Amino acid sequence: MNTAKWTLLSVLTLSIPAQAAVSTVHKDFNATKINLLEVHSINGNIAVMPETGDAISVDMTYDADKCEVTSEVRGKTVYLEATDKNKRRWFSFGTKDDYCAKFDIKAPAGMELKAVSVSGDIATERKSAPVSVETVSGDVNVSGPSGLEANSVSGELKFSNAAGKIRLNTTSGGIIGGISSSKEVKAHSISGDIKLEFLKTPEKGELNLNTTSGDVSLIFPKGARAAAALHSVSGEQKNNIINDPTSGLKITATTVSGDTSIDGK
């Protein structure tokens, strides 16, 4: 083989990317004595769906060249974590396909969940269970929590059929949710919109929503009444429910340049 052919072969060989060492590991845990499921990921998605039995089923798909995974029982907690093997390396957050590790989990619907991811999405379906989620740029989608704390920088927070104490915070991501029953809601965003819909109007409670440049929108069932205070510097203000200063339900909605509205349907 002449020199030109060897050179071409060398170039072609160098141009072929090394295959990522991606593998999936499955683990099962007995959930009868477990109170909390805690999951930490870097830039992979976390999905937690309901399991009808007394088991926690975990599929961890990860790149062994980039990270290592931990799966263990700590007291009454099942703890799952993906960590970077090279602590000095900054992960690329360009695409969600290029992940370190992702978690696909089935757990009893009533089990408390704490999930943290940097750039991955977090999705879960719970039933009357507390949920705490945190992400930097990933989106959050939660269904059926009883007690919800959700924080994101640029990701969007979405939830449905939520109850109990609710705490929501984003920098630029939007907040969109449905609430079945809650007497205490706090939602804050810098530039994201806040849109919440109540399936049932609380007889009493405190709702505090504020954003700097986003819009604030609340929707209640027809005939709702509340002691509502809407504040906006340059945006429009609209209240289409019964404004009753003696109501046990207190609403404060504040924005600087966005619009504020309360509607009944």
C-alpha cells in the first residue's frame, strides 16, 4: 500500500469518534421501610412514575467515561446520584442527548420525592406525597403532589392537581400550574409569567405572587370571592372575581412592568 493510501486510512481512522461507554443498570429496592426517594443528576433527565407495589424500580442509563452512579439505602431513604468523574470538567449543556446519566424510576405514588438536576428535565407523577425539585436549565413537570417546592433558573415549572403548601421560584422560566386545594401559595419569578388555576376556591388562606417583568394570572371557579390586592407599575390590572375585604382568602399579586389579572370561570 503506497504512502497516499496509508495517509488516507490514518485520516479516516482518526475521524471516527470513539463510541460512548453508555450502559443501563437496573436495581430494585424494597420500599416497605422507605420514606424518601432522593435523586441527584448532572445533565440527564429524571423521571419518576407510580408503582402499585411495595418496590422501587430504577433504570440508570449513564456514560461510564463521564460519570459514576450511586444507588443505595441510607436509613429510610433510597439515594440515587450521578457524579462527574473529572471534578474539574465543565459539562456541555448544549443538548440533552449528550447526558452523563439519566434515571427512569418507578416508586410508590405516596412516597416523598426530592429530585435535583443541573440541566436535565424532571418529571414525576405522585399521589398525595410531598415533592421537592430543583434544576438550573431543565424543565419541571409534576402531577399530584401534596406539598410542592420547585426551583429553577431558566427552566419552566409546570404542575397539576397540586395540594398543600406550595413554593415556586424561577428566574426567567415560566410558572404554570393547577391547584386542587391549597391555603398557602408563594410564587416568584424575575422575568417569567405566573399562571395558576384553582379547581376549588379556598375559604381562607394566603396567595402571594410576584414577578418583575412577567405577567401574573389567577383563575378561580365562577363565584369566587377574595380580598385581592393587585399591584403593577406600568402594566394593566384586572379583577373579575368578587373583591371582598372580609374574605378569609387574601391575594397579593405584584409585578413591575407586567399585567396582573384574576378571573372566574
